[in-house]
Amino acid sequence: MTVTRIRAIYEDGHLIPTTPLDLVNGQEVVLHMQPTPEEHSEIDEAIRAALGDLVIWPDPSYDEHGWTEAIANQIAQELSAGQPLSEMILEDRGEA
């Protein structure tokens, strides 16, 4: 079974898809509803306003994946130097 994500508008008690669906008349489906991104931001703002300084909020400009990639590249570069990992660990600990 293929999972298809669609957008719909609720109007007069009915959900109206914004794109055509490949369904047979009378076919039953299961709906998982979530707010649209615009509603998420309104909810986020309300939560931030309510909690204020009680929470350290993440910086939206922080690039977590960029940092991870940089560390992975650094590790790959050090491992490609030809020195065994065990020797690198001993060096790093100051035991070499």
C-alpha cells in the first residue's frame, strides 16, 4: 500500500482535496491530520510567548547537519592519513 500525502480544505462538513485522488468510489481510507505549516508557526509563537525565558530556544539559523558533516570530514581525513586508529587515540590522550 502506498502512502500518499495530500492537502485538503474543510468546508461544510466535508474534506475537499486540493488535488485529484486516484481512488475508487466507496473506497475507505485512513486520514492522519496535522496542521499546515502556517498553523505550526502560530502554535510555536504561542508556546514561546507562554514559556518565555524558561526555555533555551534553538537558533533557527544553526546548521546541525553542516556541523556533523564537518566533523565527519575531519575524521575521514585523519583516518586516511594511514595512522592506525589506536595510535591516534593514544596520541590524543597523550599516552604515545
